[in-house]
Amino acid sequence: MITRFAAAGLMSAALVASLSAQAGTPASSPGILHDITITADEIYTGTMTYDVSAGKVAGTLTIAAPTAITGTVAGTAKDGALALEFPFHMVEQGCDGTVRMRLQLPATPGPVKGTMEAVGCGRDEANKVTGTVELKPVPPKSGAARY
């Protein structure tokens, strides 16, 4: 279960990194929605929203499967890379931890990829969960506001 949570955290970080690195400028609108996939001990899927302002990244992470994980995304954006570190909460297990993500933004808008690691929920640095993260921007629905 700890591995799932860590993977979810990594996914969140990857999403944030993708948005920050693209075009080397802050995100054009707050709360840009991304689908996130974290591959670690299992495959975790969900969504992440984030905003980049003055080199700071902020947003939310919601992992839906295979277990519910939430987080408040935080980190920095610099030179096309996102460095995220933020707390997460595994809902069903009722435990907390910290996830770190390192994401490299592509030169043009598109999927963002990177790495993640997580500790907490029974895991420490010696047995942390590690994996990869991929964030894919979710196109806004026609005629709908993008949040």
C-alpha cells in the first residue's frame, strides 16, 4: 500500500514538472488538468492539476486506482524542469507520507515524464518506493472552462 501511495506522489510531481518546463514559462492558466500514470510496484492512475507562478508550483493530486491517494502539489520550476516534494495521504489506509518527483518538460506542449520516490505509510528512505511518472494534459471540453 505504501508503494501505491509513493507512486501516486510521483505521478503528481511528474504532472507539475511537465507544465512548468513547457516553453520555459509559467502555465497560462491555473489548475491545468492532467491525467497521471505512476508506474512503481503497481500502476497508479488519476489526475493532477497545477499552476506555475514565479518559479513555484502548486496544485492537487488525486489518485483513483488502485487505491485512493490525495496530495497538495508543491515544488519549484526552473529551466524546463520541475522539482516537486509534497505530502500525500492514502485514504483507505489512513496514513501519510512524502513524495518527490523530478520532471523534465518537453520543448513543446505534450506529455511530461520523470521519476518519483515516496516514503511514509511504513516506508522509510531505506525501502522507499521508486518509479516513473507520466503526465498527459487533458484537453478542455469544447465550450467549457479549463480547470
